[in-house]
Amino acid sequence: MSDWLREGYLWVSSELLTHLGFLLALVFLANLLREKRSPSSTIAWLLVILLLPYLGVPLYLMFGGRKMVSMARRKPTINDPPPDRQLEARGGGTERLLASYGIPPAREANRIELVTSGIAAYRRVLAMIDGATSRIEITTYILGWDAGSRPLIDRLADRAREGVAVRILIDDVGSWRLPRRKLSELTRAGAQVAFFMPMFHMPMRGRTNLRNHRKLIVVDGRICLTGGMNLALPYMGPPGSGQFWRDLSVVVEGPVVADLHAVFASDWRFTTRSDPGPIRVEDADQAPGPAHHARAQAVPSGPDVAGDPLYEALLAQIFAARERIWIVTPYFVPDEMLARGLSLAARRGVDVRLIVPIRSNHPTADLARTSYLRDLHNAGGRVLLYTPEMLHAKVVILDDQLAIVGSANMDMRSLFLNYELSLFVWSPDEVARLAAWAKGLMAHTRRELPRPSWPAEIAENVVRLLSPLL
């Protein structure tokens, strides 16, 4: 090789590639700063891109997308608020805040049933499938192929053969272990199955990071099940099928079902480019009965919703709480503002209780949560470690006026990235029932927070700095 070729090669391999990497890093930094992220998330990505550009830039391409991802932009927003919706909102500031983002108002005259175990949920889902007369529509993050899911899939295939319209929307990342061939009998029976945002695609920009974490089963447009349970073990299954996690879902009937179904319809249209069709108003808007007195509100969040209504409603309620803030969550990795709000609430005398599993199924999340748990404990909050089994339920109870049940964990992925669905329950009777359920968990908790060694404390602080990337 001649000298000038060798020098040209050295210049391309060193100078040009270095400058190109630097320019790419600047481009992605500019885009990062343009996105509406929490400060901690922005700082974490800045560190990774600046210090490890050859690793940070590809990671950002694959996992860094949020609201501004092009594919997410192509999904129409679920709610298009009329100009006067905020003025018409009932109740206090939080309902007006939600209305400003186009969230439908709370609906009166609903019935809410708590489903507090995997066996009860399995039986309830089977009963809902058997009771369907026209349509069964399901969104789930995980659909398994095990003793907790195979009977449900078989029953869905039977109903599809009988002429019931069956539509199942599965997240492609959450259900990556499910062999596609296992669903062939279901599709041959006439059911429609779709996978939300397939993992393997071109380009890789951000779609891997935006997952549909919503859980929803709507039958005939009149009754639905939502909450934290996936359709698999260890979330639900028949008796004797294994060790179940502690989880919670709710069965809902009444006018709010139409708003919940609208979330499914939006996700289905985006994934399949087909419309599932409207539900019958007379099915969703049943006349209230003795047990239909709950006031409930469907609150979706994620890239298809303007702003961050779930996060901001939580923050507003935490700062407004006067009596109690009880949180049940499997993973606790909040942003700094949410963590500070909880600590301030504890210091001003609010009864702040956080119930988390003593060990979750994600050791990295457990390491990331430790410093947040210690800060809350030192501020006067009660950190309660649930010991019998993995705790997967997601519930927030605020004073005596509001309880939130849904799919969102108390971490930055659920609050800022994933497609999530929550049910805001504004009725004191239902809030009291959920508080009694949470109190039952507290009887099986302990409060010891061991002091960390200095290497463990350093590791906790490093993981906390990078926790927005988890």
C-alpha cells in the first residue's frame, strides 16, 4: 500500500470516524433535549451518549424513543378534547387537569368487583368468555402457553367457532416466548390475533422501547376486566397449576366500559389498520342497579395520549393529599420529583405507606429502588416489604376520595414510556374496599431496611443515576 493510501486510510479510520461519531452524538443530544423527558432521564442518556458514544447512540436508536417516535406519532391520540371539556369537568383540580389532556370525564353508576387472586381471575375470565354473545376483545402484555393460558385460548377458539367475534392484541416484546404456531388453531377458528409493534423491524428507531403494557378484556361492550394481571402463570390459572403471584384486577360494568373499549379500539386500529366497530350504547350504558353506584374514570397514558396525564395526576394528588397516600407496586423507581413529593408528604404528616415485594422478579430494579426506599423511610414514610410471594398489584389510594387501579408500575418506564391504562375510582365506598384490601397485605410485611455497606451504597447511587434507562 502506498504512503498516501496508508495516510488516507489512517485519516478516515481515526479523524473522519471520530468526527462523524461526535456529530452523530450532537444530533442525538439535540433530539434528546427536544423531547419532553424528566430531568433524570435526560441526564442519564446524556451521560451514556457522551461517555460511550459508540454504545450510547445505538442504544438510543433502539430504546430511546418516547413521545416523538415517528411510528408513535402515526397512532392517533385516543382522546381529542373539545375546547370546553376542562370547564365542564366535575370535582377538584385533578379532574380538571385530566380533562385538559382530553381524558373522558368520570362516569356515574358503574359496578366494580375486586378480583384478588390468580385463581379467582382465571375463573372470572372463563365466565366472561362463556357469557359472551357477540364479541370478546383482549389486550394483554403477556399471553403464555401454560396451564394458566392454554384453557383460555382453547375456550376462545371454541367461542370463535360458535360465531363470536374474538380479537386478541398481544405485545410483541411481552409475549416473545409465545410460539406463533401455538395460536394457529385459534386463528383457524376465526379469531383475529395481532402483535403490537413487532420487535424485529427496520428501522430500529425507538419501537423496541414503547411497549403496550395495557391489560383489558371487554366482552360484548358491557363488561370488562382490567388491572395488573397478564393471561399466563403466575398471574392467573386453575387451582393446583403453580405458585401464584399476589395481584389485583377489577371487573367493571357500566358506562365507563365504553371509554375503556375506546382504548382497545384505538390500539387495534393502529396495529391492524382495521376498525373493530362500535359497541352498542345500550350494552355499555346500562341502567343503574343497587350495586351500580361507583364513579369511575378510564385514564390511558403513553405515546398516544397528549402529555403525561397519569404522572401529573399522581403528582397533583400527592401534593394535595391531607390524610393518606398508600401505594402498592412491584417496582418503585420514581423520578426525583415524585420521590420528593412523597417524602415531603410524609414530613408534613400525611400517612405515606409504600408496599413493595421484599424481592421482585427484577434484581436490577430492586437495586435501583433501595436509595428511594431509604429516603422515604428517613422522611417518616412507612416502607412495608411484602414477604409471602411476589407482589405484582398496582394500586394507589389517596385520602378517602380516590383509588387508582391499573397496569402502570411506579417506575419511569410505566409513567413515561409504556402504553398504560388506569381506572380512577372516585367513590368513597370503593376506595374503602381497596384500602381494606391493602391493609390485608400490610399484615404480611416487615419494615427492616438494612444499612448498606459502602460498596453497596456506591452501587445503589450509580444504579439510581442510570435508573431512567431501566
